[in-house]
Amino acid sequence: MENELKEFQNTTSMQISAQQNAHLQNDLEKLKTFVWKWLRKAAADVTLDPVTANLWLILSKDKKQVRLGNTQQDLPDNPQRFSPVVSVLGKEGFSSGRHYWEVQVGDKTDWALGVARESVNRKGKNSLSPNNGYWTILLNNGNEYKALADSSVSINLSVKPQKVGVYVDYEEGQVSFYSVETRSHIYTFTGYKFTEKLYPYFSPFLSNNGTNSGPLIITSVSPIA
């Protein structure tokens, strides 16, 4: 009888534990959906600024895509243009508020995304770090994700994101990155005090003999139920 009682208690305990776990998972999904809706309410209509684009970069007509071209374009090398780094900024800058946008990275093996302050040096090779006015993450060699803090931080992702969400809260001094498909957090820069306008930052990197030739694409942010 004692063994039967213990077995009953163990079975009951497992059932309660399973029920609690199910409730916890349900609560977590509700919280994730709430946060995701809250992020997407800050959706910004981001386009690329051709005045800042490196001369090797090709922008689509709607200024929503950027890729590396085969030849250097014959355009003025103005002070706002990145050179020699293959980068481009968004046309719209932010000096207050919350802003969120999504970028399709697809199967590219190398890229960098984030924000840059207005006064960043556009000429010469700059280290992408907050000290130099950049808050970015990057992918190298197809599987090496890093947050480019003042010293780079390796990021372990179990699923390679095809689309990356970028979120900025100007007043909170926060820049966050998300995997759109899994609705999961990638990395957050926080605790900064922004004092000048911030611009979306994009670098499709070099083509690597065609293996990284695909574009970065700014996609529309779809509402969720």
C-alpha cells in the first residue's frame, strides 16, 4: 500500500509539474507576443541615403535595397559619403523617440547592421564601436555573430536569422536587435546617452567571389494579431 501511495504521489506531482510548465510556457508566449506588438508599434519607414553610399554600392530605385556592385560609380565623393568602407546610412535620422525596422539578410555570409551617430567619420577605416559612434552587430564567415561593443562580444545563435529587427529607444539610450522569424532577442546596447541624431547603418560587406553578393533589404513591418 505504501508503494502504491508513493507511486500515486509521484504521478500526481508529475501531472502538476507538467500543468505548471504548460501554464508557464503559455504565459511566456503571451509576454513574447505583447513585447513583439509593442516593438512593432514603433515601426519606422526607413530608406537608404544615396549621398552617404560608398561608390561601390548599388541602391535599388526605391532605396530599400543595397548590394555591392562590380564597378565604382562615377559620382561626387562628397564629405557625407563613406570611403573606403562599403557602408550607407538611412536617410531619416532620429533625435528622439522609439523606432523599429527590419532588414532581410537572407543567406548572406557577412553583413553589419545598427545605427551611427551623425558625426561619425565617413573617410578612412573606422572601428565600429560605441566609442566611435556606432552601435552595430555583424556576421562574419557565415556563422560568427558579434556585437561590436567597445570590445567585441561573440553571440551564439542556434538558428541563423533571415531577417533582423533593429530597435532604438533614444531617451533610454538603447539599441536592440532581434531575430524576426523566432521573435527572439539577439543583443542589446544599453546605458548610453545619445546627444546627437542617429541614423540606421548598413554594410553588405564584400561579395567574397559571389558567396556574399546578395542585397540587404529593408522590409515592411507587418502587424501581428
